Amino acid sequence: MIISKSKSMMQSSFEKTLYRFMEIPKPIFSGDFGIYIHVPFCLSKCSFCPFYKELFSQKLKKQYLAAILKEIDDTDIQGKAKWLYFGGGTPNTLATKDIHGIVERIRSKVEINSMGVELLPALLTDEYLKELKAIGFTKISIGVESFSDEVLNKTGRKITTYDHVRQLIELAKSLGLWVNVDMMVGLPNQDANAFRQDITKIATILPDQITVYPFMVIRGLKAIPSSPCQEQFELIEEADEVLTRRCGYGRKGVWTFALGDDLYDSSRDELIEDYAGFGPSAFSTYGDWKVVNPELDVYVRNLENGRRMGFVAPKTKASDDWRKFARMLYDLKLDDTGSLPSYIKLFIWLLKLTGYIRQEMLTGKGRLFAHEITKTVVESLPFPVQNPGCVENYDEYISYKRAG
């Protein structure tokens, strides 16, 4: 009952978020903030991926690079950025010289504390890793998802081998790069035994972090998960047994296991900190606003014409409070002694009373609660590029897009 009511509450709160396509409020960043770079290009479109992407071409890449450098130039960012993440899409569709150009443009304005990048292993080479290290990257995240050819063929993802992944991770760690590997549960054609084999294999390589994502059922996806949410959770709990009891990993979050205390998790960071998003479909939060850039063609035209049009929604104290709660839930530790409002503290008290929390840590059924709620949050997020229903004046956006 608590889980179903909480999911309904979360879904309802996100349905209230409405964006308008309009001139973007002037972004100003200083103090504690992050920077996210969205690289929208992929060589193929994976059926399980909910994020905005475009098929790669040299022409589109050239337009993108010119636009994003101008966007960085035109944005008031100063001081020190706590983190910089390149996500996608597939960031390593860009040459390292392209990535270096973006990094240097940002470095001309701010200091960067930590830099990470998501990478597709099928496109990744030893030389590319060495060049990322030379640029100054400290962390990488390799999207393996599964080692099963049968599973990956069903998703449209480019296949890579266990030996190639092992070689890449060993080289990266020898270079001093901190390595996360993304795995998935619930992919089409992926039964429980296939997932168990995936976890056993990745555990033998010992990357610094392993993140096990459940299949997200998000608007517009055609793929169907191979297992229900409850079974996906049970398999993640089995992975916990293998990774924490046998391999020395610590459970750092609802889906995250790490050796040591460091983490690579941009989604976690974005829950509580303002950040500047650059690139098409990139999210930003600052001041009183949540802002999302438009699709690539509109984004490029905006920057060519000196305009800053995008999707804008007000950022309220209530939404910030729920972000803090979601961060604690994600970390499997709920503490009601901070500055949370009374209604969230009451909710935490109820979770303690009903056995979901013991000594501030989530219990077994508390982890199921965190799994279900976190998954619901991701599946319910209002992505204005993919979901016209959360944009008040979507017709105006389409007219603007066609006018180009």
C-alpha cells in the first residue's frame, strides 16, 4: 500500500510540471554547480534508451560543435565547477580533439574539479582512452549493458566482447582512470540466467563501480521488458549478494555498487545541485528555473541567430525538497533531522514505523521501496522534447521548428 500510494504521489507531482517554449531566462552560475554536456549522436538507436539522440553524421557533428562552443561562450559560468559529465547519446562518436575543444572552452571560464564521460565499448580503443586521460578526464563510464549477443541483437546495440571490455578496463585503471560499468536487467530476451552470467562476468574484471539499471518503461520506447519490476528488483538483490559478499563491493545506492567511497553518478548529483546543461535536449537548473534545450536543428538555429529559445518551467521549493528526499532514497539512507519540511519528515517517520527504515538505513523492503520509487521517478520525468503533453504551448514550438 505504501509503495503504490507513494508511486501515485510521485507521478502526480511530475504531472504538475509544465514547460513553456520561450526565451530562456539568463543563466548565471557560480559557487557549487555542475556542468553537463549532452552529445546526441549514436551510430544506431538502442530500443531501450529513452534519451534524445540523432544518428551520427559529419555534417551534423560540425553544426553541433559550432553551436555548443557558442552556447558555452554566451553563458555566464564562473568560479569552480564541482563536476563535468559528458553524456548522450554516445559521446565517443566525437573525436577526442572535438571533446578537447569543448573542455578547453569551459576551462577558459571555470576550474573543473572532476571530469567524467560515458563511452560505448564497441567504439572504444586504447588510444582513445589514453587521449581522454591526457585531456584531464578522471572518470569513465562504459555502457556494457549485457555480454549476451542474443540480448544485444534484440536491442540494436553494437556488440562487444568480454575480452575487449576486460582489456579496456584494465588499461583505463592502469592509466589512473576511475571506471564505472553500466549493466541492465530486464532487457528483451534477457532471462534471469543471462543476467546472472552478466554479473558473474563483470565481477571478474573488478571495475571501480558497477551500476545495475532496471529496464525503464518510458514514453516512446518500443521495446518490452523481459521481466516485471519486482523480478528485476529480486535479481538486483541477487547481484548485491555476489558483488558485496563475494567481491568486496559496497552498496552505495539503490542500483550502485563500488569499491571504495568514490562514485560516478551524474543522476545522483543532479538531484541536489544546480547545473548548467549544454547541447541539444540538455537540462539545466538555476535560480527559479528548470530549462531544457530544444532538438538539434532548433538548437543549432538558435545559436546561429543569437537566440536562446527553450523549454522553461518554474523551480519551486517543494520540488527542491522532493529532490533532496529522492537523493536520500537513492542513497538508501533517510535522515529526518535536516531542513526537510514537516510533511516529508512525517512520511519518513511512517516509513520507520512500518519497518522500511532501521537506524536511518533502508531495510530489505525499504530497498524495494527505493527501487520502485526511483524507477517511477525516472519513468515519470517530464522530458519536453519527447513528451509534448508537458509543454503548454507545444504547437508554438512546432511552428517555430517548421519556420526554420
